[in-house]
Amino acid sequence: MFVVANDIGAQRRELWQSVALFSGMSVLAPLLAGWVGYVVTGRLLRPLVDLRGATEQVTVTDLEHRVQVPDGGDDISALAQNFNRMLERIQEGFAERRRFMSDVGHESRTPLTIVRGTLETTDVQDPDDVAESHRIAMEELDRMGRVVGDLSELAASSRPDYVKLRPVDLASFTRSAFARIEHIGEREWILERTADVVAEADERRLTQAVVRLAANAVRYSDEGSRIWLGVDQVLGPEGPEIHVSVRDEGVGIAEEDQRRVFERFTRAEGARGAGSGLGLPIVQAIAEGHAGAVRSLSRLGRGSTFTIVFPQFSAEAPSAVGEGAEPGSGHTGTRATHRSDDETDEPPRREQG
């Protein structure tokens, strides 16, 4: 008899060991993968968590909080940077609004205080005192009306449709603007130069800016002095530019005040007549609406020159100086001219005809 024996217990033990090992690995592998994923995902999403915390902390009274921008150039870093820039713009807007409301309150309170004080001290039995009080009250109310109107204009300048660009014939615009400003005051008005070109601009807003600059020139100059209006096409660093300048022989502006005059309710010394202090800020808003700026050149006792500078063509439809425009576009190419700041003291050329 031949007998063969097999120990199945050892096989069972090996089998169960394999099952236990497989089960342990099946449990440990997902746990390990989950922990690694949690750590990696947490690091990746940390800026989003910070962003959510920042949005919870940001209030109208506290706009100082900023999100830490992670290293790297991924989308999350860009999102954090954009969020910080957005907070900076909002903070600047609120600060500007607070300054604006403070200025408005101050400028509105002053004439009301004057009117109230005048009426309280008026002797109703004295006709001369009543007449003087009436005159003072009317002058202050007129000044307050001008301030309110200018404030409305300045508030409207923040709208995206404040300036509407259209093709404008600058030669026609210059003649029309000059016909308006020469009646502002008893001055010797001189149309110095004009540019026979077409530019993309808002003719109504541009005329408004020229009128305000001319009124400012009258306010700071003597009767009978000269005021020049000039329009030039100049080759700028990014293409053809339009320079609209108003020059006077007035009292001029001190060098330390030349930047400050563009602030709201700022009035330079030597003004003849009352102003709201909002003329130059409105001119600056109109220039910025044309993607341009306002430049000033002034010397005490030698007058001032204010120049509105803006691109001849908008960025959507660029055109080079000297090149013909597309058929039907109405744009005229011409040679650009350039005047240095020193030329403002040269004798002007009067426009003939």
C-alpha cells in the first residue's frame, strides 16, 4: 500500500496570510493616497481658503486686508493678485469718495454760513443794509449754484459714456470754439494755429474744456491782455497726437502749485472773480476720457499755458501720420508739427481771414 499525505493546514495559513496582506494593503493604500492628496490639495487650495477668509473680513470700513500671493505663475497666483488689485481699486474709490464728500460738505457749508450770518445781522429797518444783504446772499447762492453744477459735471465724468468719440474736423472745431471764447471777457483773443485734420474726439466735451480753460485764463489775466488758442497735430511716441492749448499773459502759477491746481476746490492766488475750483479737474476728466492728459506750463508774472493732449485716433483704429486714411473714413493724413515749451514766449501769429 502506497500512502501520500498532504498538510492542508500550511496551505491554509499561507492563503490567509495572503488575504491578510492584501486586505491590509487595500486599506493602507487608499489611506496613504488620501493623506497625500489631502496635503497636496490643501497646499494648492490654501490661496482659495485665504481668499474666502479675506472676502469674509472685507467690509466698507476695513479694506486693508490683502491675500498672500503664493509663489509660482499658476492661475491661483493670478487670482490672488487680481483680488488684491481689486481691493486696492475699491479702497482708492472709497477714499476718493470720502474726500469728495468732505470737499462738497465744506464748499456747501461756507456759502450757507455766510448767507445765514448776513441775514441774522441785517437791520430790516435800514434799506441800505437790506440791499447789501440781498446782494451778498445772491452772490453766495450764485456761487453755490456754480459749485453744484460743476459737481454734477464732475460726477458725470466717471460714467463710461461721458465721452463719445466721433470723427471731428479740427479746423471747423477750432473756429467754432474760438467764436465762443472770444466773448468771455474783454481780452485780445488770437487764433494762433489750427490743424486741418480729422481726429476722433467728442466735439461737445472738447469745446466745453476749451471754454473752461479760456474762462480760467480770463480770471487770471488783466483786461486787454492777450489770450491765444492753438490746435496742433504732433507726432507723439505712440502715434499722432492732438494738442489743444490756451495761453494767457496772466499772473502765472507758482511751480509748487502747478500740480495742486488740478485738485478739486483748489484756487490759485491772483484770481479776478469767483470760481468753483472745479474747472481744471473737469478739463482733466475730459482729457482722460479722450485717453489723454492736461499739461501745464506757467511762470509767475509771465502767464500760463494749458494744453489738452490726446491721440488723434483711438486705439481701435490706429493710423500713421502722413498715410492716407481708408476710403470713406474721413481721416486726413498730414505732416505733424512739434513745438517745444520754450516757444510759448515767442510772439504769436494772428490768424488771417
